[in-house]
Amino acid sequence: MTGSGVSRVRFRKPPVVETLQGVYFRALPKFSSAHQGLLWARHFRDEFPHVEEKNCLEELVELFGERIGSSRGMGIRVSDRPESPRLWARSDDGAHVLQIQRNAVIMNWLRDKDRAEYVDYGERRAEFASKLQVLTQFLSDEQLGELKPTSCLMTYVNHVDIESLAAEGLQAANVFTFFRNETNDSWLPTPDQLALNLSYLMPNERGRLHVQINPAVREMKGDRQFAMRFELTARGRPEADTLEGALAWLDTGHQWIVNGFVDFTRTSWHSIWEREP
């Protein structure tokens, strides 16, 4: 890892189509929808001019020492007050989304058919850190409370193209290291469909890495493109309930996602995705 905690593993052209990084924090009772609008108008309007209101996203907390349901996390309500809406703001080009609610800040990066260039994590981390700093200062200026992180979330969604859904099993065997078709009698053929859901515990109960693989269909210039949706999500609690603690955890989550991606995929594909030496 570098000084900022960013993983050394890098790909110039990974199959990433969307990333998400977010921080949940203790609910701020005074932080209303009016304050969300004021925050957006004062600091984020130029960068994210297209705004919608959506339902709040529930915070999921990883449980440990539990055998049932722990891998999926536990949803919690942070307040019994009526919920303020989630402010969902998009950039002009649609590549960046900022989401703000009473107990969370989330940023998404999205790639479409017209944007092939990947935005590196270091750049996205710096942008996200700047938004958290703006929020921290805004809360202080408006005397709304202090940002105290409770959990962090990072997701990478990858699309690995396939010719058809019927070819998913063959492509999975070609791409993923875990996929084998080895039976005692070699009677079963290669599966034609794949759905996978696995979770990995981080050391010292810092969180989990969740891995999902499912079939997907997306529209590409009017045509349907079949793909395997390969999603990696890291979720956990920062060691310190500070902005620095949250960013440090996101660095850890990024490291687990990138190295998990490497472990799951064959080296022959790493050259296609241009892994840096």
C-alpha cells in the first residue's frame, strides 16, 4: 500500500462499470431536507446540477459471532423520526452521482458506452474526501452537529461480456479461478448458468468482502449485450469515528476488493485488462 493506503494493484482497463463509496454516520436530528437543499445549492449545484429526491438507503451493519444472516448484514434504523428524503444529484455527463441523507454520504461513478476511460481510485478517493470535508464544515457552520462515522461501504460492479446467457458457464470457467468442472466420473457437462454469493471475513472483524456473480443484460447502441455481473462489496466499521478513520477504512475496503478481484480472475485476463506491473 502507498502512503494513502491505496492498493498497489492497478488495472488500466478493468471491466468496471460502476463504483460506489459511502460513509454512514450517527444521525443528525437537526439536519433536515431543507439543510440538504441548502448544502447542495451552496456547494454542489455547479458540479451536480440534476437533482432528485429518493427514499433513504438503510444502513447495513455486519454482525460477528452469528451463524445465520451474518453474511448479509443487519439493517438498522438510526432514528424513529420521519425520514428526510435522500438527495440524489447527478453531474451533467451522468458519470458522477452524489447522494446525501441524514446519516450518510455516498458517491457513485458510472461508465457508459461513450466513456471508456476508467477513473482511478486515488482520484475518486480525493473527490470523496473533499465532499466529506465540505459536509463537515457545513455542519459546523450551521451548528447541526458533528460527523461521527458508524460504517463504511464500497462496491465495484464489473461486467464480463459473453456471447449469450447459454454461454455463461463456459465463460465463467474461462475467467474465474474458482470455477472448475471436475467430477469423479466427468458425467455432468459445464453448467450453462451461474449464480454465486460468497462472503469473506476481514481480520479483527473489521468487516466483510461480499462477492456476487449473476447473469446480466444491458443495452449497447440499441443491441442487447449479455454479460456476467461480477460485484464485489466491502462493508465494515472504521476503527475511529472520525473522517480520517472512515477514509482509512475505505482504503482497506478498496484493497480487499482489488485483491479479491485478482484472486477470483485468471492471469490471462489480467493482461486484457492491462494490469500494471
